[in-house]
Amino acid sequence: MVPFRLYRHLIPQLAAAARSPSAPKAAASCAPRRIPPLPALAMAAYGTGVCADSKLLFRQLFEKESSTYTYLLADVGDPEKPAVLIDPVDRTVDRDLNLIKELGLKLIYAMNTHVHADHVTGTGLIKTKLPGAKSVISKASGAKADQSVEHGDKIYFGKLFLEVRATPGHTAGCVTYVTGDSPDQPSPRMAFTGDALIIRACGRTDFQGGSSDQLYQSVHSQIFTLPKDTLLYPAHDYKGFTVTTVEEEVAYNARLSKDKETFKTIMENLNLSYPKMIDVAVPANMVCGFQDPPSKV
């Protein structure tokens, strides 16, 4: 090996050459590059495109028996990290609450998009385990809850909020929860559509006060009028999809992209079987699982 001392006199010359304006341009490629900072860890791992500056934490959770999505949102820019849980399922309450605890969040609202017929909501159990959490459902549903919401209401968690949009048709009391449209809210916007709109499809309209005419009007006036890049998150999926956009559904939804009369004909000929959980789920969900904690004997 050649002793280092034979080359050390060259080091100042090499350094000067690197600083020289006449140095070969190729040398610049060896300079350290500035790497943009990674998004905050609070952001979703589902490619939502939500702006990191919004301080939104977002998680999409799945219950396999009823193919139900539950959504967790929190304002991690707030010291208390207030959170909401949309469409929880009784079977997965422990999983959801463990996640909330791990992330250091404070759950303030357990919300439903409608009175579900295919599973029992988890809001009742959540209230027994987290007495400070409040249940939320639409006033039009006729269900009992701590807070009944109507079209145009805003549900705040920290500085973030969800706008309530009435989207009846699957049931008479369906609502869609939409993130705000001001600069300090998530971008692109996000809409939690319940069963009003399912990716490339929609909820059935043949029971619980359903109406295909009303559902078509609801989706076209309250969901399809959102910005085309709005991210749509349904209450269920049976084919492995997780998210869609307004632009996609306007173009490709197999039912709702048609004219109203064609849509109504499609819905009248679905020939779906009776929901196996409806006789248990609907009575339970009319009291949000169960509204009041059991009394202590």
C-alpha cells in the first residue's frame, strides 16, 4: 500500500480545483443533494393525498364479516389530539380503541352514516369503555344518539371539521360526512359516503325507507358536485377497493353514471337477498348499539 503521506500534499490542490468556476461540471453531481422532508408520520398509509400541513391523522380500518370500513380521523396539531370514528363495528371495538390509545388520541365522537342493516354499530360499546365519547347520527334516521345532526351541520374535532350532507335514498336517514373546504382543512377533500355511494356501485334502495329516485338525486347533488379530486370513502367494499374519487365515479360508476330512469330500472332488478343481520342490526342501531351504559346492580 502506498503511504498516505505521499499524497497528502495533493489534498489542498484538489479542494481548490473543486471550488474553481472552471472545474468540470461533472464534479457538481458529486455534491450532496438536499432531500425533501418525508411526510409526517401521522398521514395515512393508503395514498390518500391528504396535505401534511392539515395536521390530519387518518386511518382506514376493515371488518371482514360485514366488509365494513371504519374511519379514524384526528387533529394531531391540537395538543389533545381530538379524534372521530366513523361507522365503527361492534366486533372490532377493542381493535379500534387500542389503536386510539397507541396513537395518543382523545376520541370525542363515534359517528354513523346511517342505521346499518348488516352489522351492529360499535358506538354503544365505545360509550361503555370511553364514557366521554359521544354518539352521532342523523336526526332524519330517527335513531337515538347523544348528538343528532342535520344537513349543513359541522362537526369539529380540534381545528378540523366534517360537514354533514344529507344523502338519503339507501335509507331515509343517510348522511355523507365531508372534510372542510377552507385552506386549513385537508386537501384534496374527503367524503365518507356510507352506503349512498359504494365504489362503482351504491347501496340498495328496497327497504328502510329507501328510494332509488331519491338516492340518484342525493348523489348527483351532494357528492358529484364536490371537486373532482375529492376522495370518496364508502362504508363497505366487496371487491378489495379502498378509495375512489368523484371524477372516477362520475365516469365509471356502473349505476350512478347512467341517466335517472336507467338507474331506477337497474335498482328495481337487483334481486338481492334479504340481509341476514337486519332483524338484529336495525333495532340495535336505532339506539346506536345501545345508548345508555347498563346500570350497576
